Amino acid sequence: MLEIRNLVVRRDHKSPRVLNQISLSVNRGEKIAILGPSGAGKTTLFRTISGFLPILAGSICVDGVEVSGLRGRRLRNLRSQIGMISQRHDLVDRLGVHQNVMAGALGRWTTLHALRFLLRPKAAELEEAKRALSRVALERKLRSRTSDLSGGEHQRVAIARALVQQPLVLLADEPVASLDPILSGQILSLLCSLANENGFTLLCSLHQPDLAYEYFDRVIRIEAGKIASDEPRQAAASPAVEVAVGA
Amino acid sequence: MPGLESALSLLRQFFPPDLSFSYIRAETAPLFETLEIAAGAMFLALIIGLLFSLIIGARLPGSRALYGLLTTFRSIPDLTLAILCVVLVGLGPSAGTLALTLFYSAAMGKIFADLFSSADPGAIEALHATGATRSMIAFYGLLPLRLKDLLTYGGYEFESAIRASVIVGAVGAGGIGTELVGSLNMTDYHRATTLIIMLVALIAAVDFLGFYVRRQPKLLLVLAAFGAAAAWHHWPHLMVVTQALKTFRTMVPPQLPAEAVRELPTLIGQTLLIAIGGTLMAVICALPLGVAAARNISPLFISFPVRRLLEALRAVPEIVWGLILIGIAGLGPKVGILALGLHSAGALGKLYAESLENVAAEPVMAMASTGGSTLSIAGFAVLPLAFAPMTVHTLFRFEWNMRAATIVGMIGAGAIGGALFNAQQLFFYRQMMAYVLITWAMIMITDAANVRLRKYWRVSEEL
């Protein structure tokens, strides 16, 4: 599903390597947590998989498609297969909740269709938005202003948008960084159960080792742009490793 | 279509421009003088405006009164100030520098104060929590939080000051404005075109410079040094205080004869028609042009020429558009609407494009990650995110056009400006002062209405 080979990435020509010789193989439907301190390269890895940052060396293949060198329509096609949610939620406050949710369909819509939806959404499209919101228990907020949502609701709307996108891979970049422990658990549980139901691959970067071991199949630790450990949950959850990772 | 034929025939008289080396060389000095007036006035206005706005932003004692004073002072159109300054310090660039310093100190002071007042309250509260004084918060919080917007506005106001220095030149305050109005009055249209081209080139150079200053703020030091030298060179060294007081005594108390009172509703209606019509026309033109000029939406082969078109539209001041269009549209409010519409389309188009370029990158990237086309992403993310600053710019432009409606009125578009100019020409200074006060009241009411609209649309906090 996702094959990364000897990946090297820099943010710009002057900066040092943010990712240095990363190699990773991910199977369809796997749920992987990526742990690491701030600046380790987690966000850079996700942005590179989505084709937002150029690859200096190595390769990334998503469902058999090489990311490097893609442009225009082919890049957009790839992006429509990769959902992305982040710690900042990245919703557009000025849009309604239904508009933010249906933005997930932009990759399969024509430009005219997208602009028509902004002005006059069809009943079927609103129904699709409502269905996605009901999966995150927010259908009552369908016609709300996004700026009126709470932090947890923001995150759930971002997940609903990813559901509408129907991605093969969902990249969740510290999705619970600004949430309290109870809400964090609820969001991660929701993400994992949706991944099971829909069959998409989930890569989720986190700061909290306990959450990683509780919810994910596999835990990868990145340090200074390199993979420091890559273990299945059973192994990682052993007390010795837990202490090492938590240190 | 005889109207169209005469319009085309008049337009043809503007071409070809006089591009002889001797003429261009002769006009370089007044062009440089225009730049000096703008730079000198802006240097002083930046210092005064920034100081005032920090006092207001930090809510130091007297800040409310100071804000009221700035609001009042910027409601006097710059051309009116220039006429007063010519009377005070005589003909020449000193009058222009003084008039623009007064006008832009108030204008920038108010805009900067509005920016500071809407700075991130969380960050300001965090600084308060450290026990910092209000002055410390101004320098550690307000300035860094709003630096990017200050630079954007500073650059825009500098451009605006260059056009204003052309306008004040028209009443004898020096620079290329005197030359341009002279050419148009003498129907020497070929040379007028040359001067307009030179002006467009100057505005383009300033726009280019503004782009680099935003990237390399250190360049501001070079500009500041030039501004300081220009201000020193042109600042009036001898104020004719007694002459100024004597003239002022002939202006008070303001008085309107009965006939003028009867005409007043028509004049006010015409002024509003020019300002609203001009702004509407500008918005309709600036929306597609702004999208086309935004570098993050349109490809370079579209954005580059559209940016040059916008520069050309706004490089020509409203008063000059008015003088050019009178031959085509005739006298009356119509010429005012067209003049304001064309100039404001250039100004708003540029501000719309910058608003679109300055939107937060993260939500746009999140939309792009869904695989949507560039235009879909513009519709779903860039435009909604830029809605607040674009609305604020439009409302500020409407405020600006209320002042500009007075200025174009002076050259034949009628309205209050025409009546004011006639009174001044006939030395009816008490009547002139009455019209100045009515103009000021109209602008104050418009400003207050704009504040309410910004709150209603929830855009005041999002510039």
C-alpha cells in the first residue's frame, strides 16, 4: 500500500535534512502510530507523502504510484487518495460545517461542480455530509458555522471531511495535540474504528506513548529524521520498551 | 454612435505619447520631486502615526481622545488640506509635504490603531500575565503581532501618498501633478500620456519595492534614510503664522446663503451617488482582477499582466481620470463615478490579490490535500479565508471614495466638491468652510456606519 525507500527530505535548499534515509513498508488497513519529539520529522513525512514537499532522494509509492515528479491532475488524483487531518484542524472558519465536510469530495468533483455546491448544494450532497457527520456524532451541526464549534467538534468535522474523501490512506498529524485526555481517547478510538469499517490505512503521529500502544497495531518512533524503532504493538507494549520509549 | 465616436476621437489625441529624450529628461526633476514629497511626508507620518497608534493600542491615558482626533483629522480630504497649506506656506513642495504629513499621520495612525486593537487577545493577555506595563506590551506584543500588516499597509499608503503628491501638485504644491494638470489644461494630450506613463512606471517601481521590503524588512532603513533627507529638504522652514491666522479669520463663522441651503440635499445626494457608484463599479471590476492577479491562484502569465493593468489603473489619480473622462462622459456625477470606479478598481484589485495571497497556508493545504483543482480550492478555502480582509478593504475604500467624491467634484463632477471649489475660487471663505464642515460630517457618518457594518459581518477582528 505505502512503500517508502531511503527517503531524504529538506524543507529548503539551505536547511539540513529533516528526513534522512527513512524506509517504511505499510500494508493495507494497518493502523500505525508514529511517535517522536517535536521537530523529529513527523509532519514533514506526512507532507512529503502528500506531495507538498519535494523528495531529495529515495522514493515513495502509494498504491503503486510513485509520488516524486507528479504534477497537475496526476498529483491531484494521488492526493484524493490520501486524507489528511492535523492538530490545527485546518477547517475554513468562514464556511459552514456542511461545506467543510463536503470539501472532501473536491478531488472527484469538477471545478464547476465545486463552485455550484458553494452557492446551491443539492439535497443528495447535504445527505452525504449528514451521513459523514453522523459517523462522528455531529449531524446536528450540519448547518452550523464552523467558527462556532468547540475544539473537539472541529477535529470531528475534519474527520468527517476525510470520510467523504474515502481515502486509501489517512494521515493524522497529531490530531489530539490540543485536546484533553478523555477527548483524545474518544477521537483516536473513533479514527481506529472508522479505519476498520472503511478499510483505509491509518498513520497517526502522536506525542503520547500510552495512547499509541493502546489504539494502534504498530508503533514507529522517529528521532532526528531517522526511524529509531519499528515494532508491533505486542512487542512495544512490553514494559521494557515502554520505559525506553517514554524516556 | 456619435458619442462613442467622439470618445474614441478624444482618446486618439492621447497617442502617440511624446517620448523625446529632451522632454522625458526635463520631466525627471518634477517626477523625483513627487517621490520626495511622498517619501518625506511618509517618513514623518510613519513616525507620528506609529507613535499615536501605539498609544491608542496600549490604551494609555488620553488614547480615546487621540483616536477621536485622528478620526476627525483624516476626514478632511487631502486636496482641501493642500489648498490650506499653500495658503499657509506658499507655493511649492513644502506645502505638499506639510499637507501630506498632516493627512497621512492621521490616516496611518487610525489604521494602525485599528490593527493593534484587533491583535490576538490571547497573546496580549499572556503578556499582561507577566506583569508587563502597557508600553512594554505595545513593543513586545502589538508591534511583532501586527508587523506584517503594518508593512502591507505602509507600502500601500506609500503608493497612495505618491498619487496624493500628484494631486496636491495640481493646486501648486509641487511635483509632477502641476505638469500633468498643466498639460491637460493646455490640451497637450501627447505629453499628458507621457507623464501618465512615467507615473505608472513610478508606481510599478514602488509596488516592486514594496514586495521586496515585505520579504526583506531591512530595506526599510534605506527608504527611511531617503524619506528623512527628503523631509529635511522640503519641510517648510518659515511658517507664515500671521498670514495663516488672518486667512483663517475670514473663514469663521461658516455660513451658507438660503439658495445654497436649498441646493444642499441635491449636492449631498450627488456626493453619495458618486461614492457608492464608484465603489460598486470598483468591486465588480476588482473581484475577477484580484483573483487573476493573486500569485497563489493564477499562473504567472495571467497574474503578471493583470498586476501591471491594476498598477496602471491606480497610478492615475481620481482627479486625473476625471479630467481625462470629462471629454468622454461630460460634466456631472457620471464622470465622478467612472473616475472613482477606475482608480478604485486598481487599488482594490491589488488589495484583494494580497488578501488572497496572505491567507493562512494550513487550511489551504488541507483543502489541496483532497485533490481539488486550483479554482475549487480558491472557492472553498482561499476566498472564504480572505473574505474578512477583502470586506474591510472594500469598506475602507468606500470611506476613501467619500473623500475622493469631493475631489472629483472640484473638476466638474458636481456634488459638494464642486460647490466647495466654486466658493474657494470666488473667495467666499465662510461658505467654503461650511462646505468643508458638511463634507467632514458626511465622512464621519460614513465611518461610523462602516464600523457597525464591520461588526455585523464579524470582520473587524480579522483584518
